[in-house]
Amino acid sequence: MEKLITVNGVELCTETFGSEDDVPVLLIGNTMLTWPDAFCERLAALRRFVVRYDLRDTGRSTAADPEAPSYTLRDLVADAAGLLDALGLARAHVVGAGPGGWIAQLLALDHPGRVRTLTLIGTRPTAPGPADADLPDHAPELMEHFMSPPRVDWTDRASVVAFQVENARHMGGRDFDADEAREDIERVHDRTRPEDEHGAAHRADQMAIVFAALDCGERWRERLPEITAPTLVVHGEDDPFFPLGNAEALAAEIPRAELVVLPRTGSGLPRRTWNTVIPALVRHTS
């Protein structure tokens, strides 16, 4: 069951799966639906106490203006540490996906005693903005699509879903499943809080727009060798948003990190990858 937990002066909508006596795993994405119910349930069935939550300005957590956030990336890191405190968890296995991977990296760097192991999924070692010269940037074809998008009415469900399915098609890799993507997009849409006339909440939940405006502070890539938590890096072979070279850099620069590449997979964790990803997570968090 979802519940609101007050952390750092904001309310974070949080949900747990499994027994509190089992191994704690903190999942950090954009909204809690970055991690589908069935994914969390499978982990919980393998004796993991799974925690997922909505970041600020997403889902049912405290929201102000996702297009002009008054907080920083480091505040989101403090939120994650504070959520562990609120749940009575001294340490947890931390899993970050996409922009949640930035939060997870900084949690491991700035609060190392809280991170038993670190898993980074579909992310990169630098904040939003131009990629470092040695890292592959967003695929040109993907950026061309984003720069000339079809018209979308963010206050209309059918328009939003159609737009997001087309975005997912460009992001999804060679084995993209449109039906699965549509189901996930619809669930995020239908859970989004009551909307303003411009659709900012839907854009925040569907596209993580807050990270385009967020103050991310100082770089941390040069600090990656300081990470002491055993680290697993998981990445789609076909990811056009954060191409595979970003994962290879993470795995090379974090001491003793392991890299798992998901064949024919783009951004995200489609269900067909779970038979690879979940056993790898369970082994890594044992």
C-alpha cells in the first residue's frame, strides 16, 4: 500500500513489498512506476524488502513546479538517505535507473555507509547537458525526433499515450514491444495527480522534465573511483538516449564493477529482460 512519508520537509509517496525482515532494496527511478508491480513482487518473493517511491514533483509526492524546481540534485540524494532513516533502514542495496542512477551514484559517494551494494541501470556518469568528449551522446536520430515532435495535447489522455508510445518506440531497441510500452505509459498517466492546464505534471511523470531544469551542482565523475560499494552496471545494447559507452565508462571507473549488457534492448527494462536482471540483482544483493 502507498503511504506518504515526510522527509526533509516534503512528502514522498512510498510503497514497500515483502517482509521488513528481508534484505532491503531501495529502487530509485523517476516515479515509483519506473519499477512495475510485477518486478517488485518478483524481487520480494526472493526474500527482498523492496522500497520504491516517487521523486519530488512526480507521482503523488510533494509537487510544486517541475519546470522550475526550487531544490537541487543533492536535495534528491538527501531525500533518498532520509527515506532510509524514516523506514528504519541503516543500510540498503541501492538500485538507480535513468536519472535515478545519478541519485544512486551520489548516494554511494556522499553517504557510503548507507549503501550496501550499488546497481546502476541505463544511466551515465555525468549530469544533464553535453556529454563528456569521451562519452557517446544521445543518438542523432533520437534527437531529431525530439526536436520535431508530433503535436500532443498534454491534457488529453489519448494524445499523451500516443505521443509517449512513439517516443518509446524510438527509445526501445530492436525488440521493442509496443503493447507493453502502452500499458506502462497508461498506468503512469492514470496515476498522475490532477492536472494543470499545461500538462506539466504529465510531462514530469512521463519524461522526467525536472532534470532538464535541475541544479545538479558539481561534477562527480572524477569521484567514481571513491565508490566502495560493490557495483553492478546494467545497460541496454541499443540504448539511444545513454548509449552503451556510458555504461562501459561507469564499469571501468568504479572499482571492481560488473557490467551486464542486455542484447537488443534500448532504454528501460522490458519484461523480457527480467529473467536476466532479477537473478543478477538477487546474486548482487546476497
